[in-house]
Amino acid sequence: MILIEEIKRLKKEKNALILAHLYQSPEIQDIADIVGDSYFLSKKAMESESNLIVFCGVRFMAESAKILSPNKTILLPAKDARCPMADMAVVYKLQALKEDHPNAKVISYINTNLDIKAMSDVCVTSSSALKIMNNIKEDEIIFVPDRNLGEYIGEHFPNKKFILYDGFCPVHERVEESDIFELRTLYPTFEVLVHPECNKPVRLLADYIGSTSELITYSATSSADGFIVVTEEGVLHQMKAKSPNKKFIPLKNSMICPNMKMTTLQEVYNCLLNESNEVIIDEQSRLKALKALQNMHLLGDN
Ligand code: 13P
Ligand code: SF4
């Protein structure tokens, strides 16, 4: 396909790096240099020697890369791709929680906008949260915005008090137990893989809970020959590639994040050609949001 060849040519010519989240469409994952979960991509963007990064994902991911690497040019091909859960977190509500719990540490999911990161002590992702929490001394935690991920983390730290912001991912929240019961009857030997953005009744049906990359790794190493996959369908592409002899069944009620699917090959090409859709953050806002992301890597990498 000419478009794919042209993307490869431009990428080489400009020494650009293409990053893609695991929820991106298969054709986008296939042209990327690196495909991964939100923590891994954030780390790779920071470590990359390339000064031009095309971030195939949603805005908070590209913004996080820009905050950590202000001298790099970060392009977001789908300029309107946002995370509705990130948009649920608003300053005045978090401010009220902070005033009610002045001694609490504020932990925010990386799925947040700049203003919320600026009010946070540390960011986490699904793959790094438990490790980072082990390094947090405070007993009181405000977790924003995902109430499901916050509850899941809290279950691992029963001696800490978790105050949960009332946000959720619309794609994961609407999964119901009955969606899984039905498939388990059809595929009784298959294991159920669940992302922690799902609600508790759904998490209780899981054989394994983890971030996107953890679910993929688990599916490749487990002895099961099939899996019911309870997260955004983009992950099936890498699952199938890693384990071509295993079966992967998505829910009948499809789990598709419309924002993650906004990236197209044409936009990636345009972005590279024109160096358009650059993520611009004013220095004052960047510096305010920086500490929480730096702490994420400090506590998550060691
Ligand atoms: P992870 O890739 O960290 O599992 O996050 C999932 C997600 O919803 C990103 O928007
Ligand atoms: Fe946001 Fe959910 Fe889409 Fe991830 S899958 S970007 S949390 S809406």
C-alpha cells in the first residue's frame, strides 16, 4: 500500500519515532516502531533519541510525553482524540476532596488532563500502580479519576483509606457480568482476562486482571488454549500475533474506544509530512504537571 510505504519513507527521512497504544487499530499498530501500554509508551517517548515523535493514541498520552520531553516535537495524528474519563475529572471537585482530606496523598491515573496532574502528587498507570503504591507512606489516598482502578488498587492495600473520585471509563464500565457468563458457557475452558478499569462484579469473574500489556503477556504464557478478553478490542491484535495457535474471544457487546480508533493511516501520513498537530503546552502549565509524572517514573522504574 502506497500510504504505508510513504509513512515508512518519511519516518526514515525525518528520523521520527511512531508510538502506538495497544488499543489502536491493527494497521496503526503495524506501522508503529513501538506498541505498548500507557506506562511503557511514556517511558519510551522520554528515552527516545528521536526529536520527532508521532503519538498514536489519545491526547493525555501525547501531553504526558510533551511534559516529560519539552524539547521534542510530539505530534498527535488524531488531534481530537480525547479520553472521556480524563475529562470527567474537574479541578473544583478535586479541590473539594483535598480540602476535606488535607493529609491525603493525591494519586492520579495518567488518564487525566494537565490541570489535574498539576494538583497530584504522583501519577500511576494500570501496570505501575501497585508497584508505586508500595512506595507511598501516607495512609490516606485520594485517587482520581477512575473509581474502578482506585477500588482495585485499594483492595491490595487494606490498611490504607482510599477516597475515590467518581470517574470511570465508559468502554469498560458498561460491561456486565452476564456478558461474561454467556461466553463462559460457550467456552468453558477459556480463561477470562479483565482490565482493572472494569467494575468489581466483572473483576470478580476474572482469571487474571492486568493492564493491556500484562493481559497480552499473560495470554502468551498461560497454558490455557483460549481467552475471553474483557478490554478494548485493540489488544487482540498483539495477543493473536504472540499466540497464533490460541483463541481470543471479544465480548459480543463490542468494547471499542471511539477515541482510540480516530487515528488513521492518512492522518499519520499527513502529520509526518507537514509536522502538523503538534502538542503545545505553555511552560507554566507544563512545570505544574511535571512533578506527578516524574514521580511516576521515579517510583515505578525502581
Ligand atoms: P493501559 O495501557 O495502561 O492498560 O491503559 C489503558 C487505557 O485505557 C488507556 O487509555
Ligand atoms: Fe479513555 Fe477508556 Fe478510551 Fe482508555 S479506553 S482512552 S480510559 S475512554
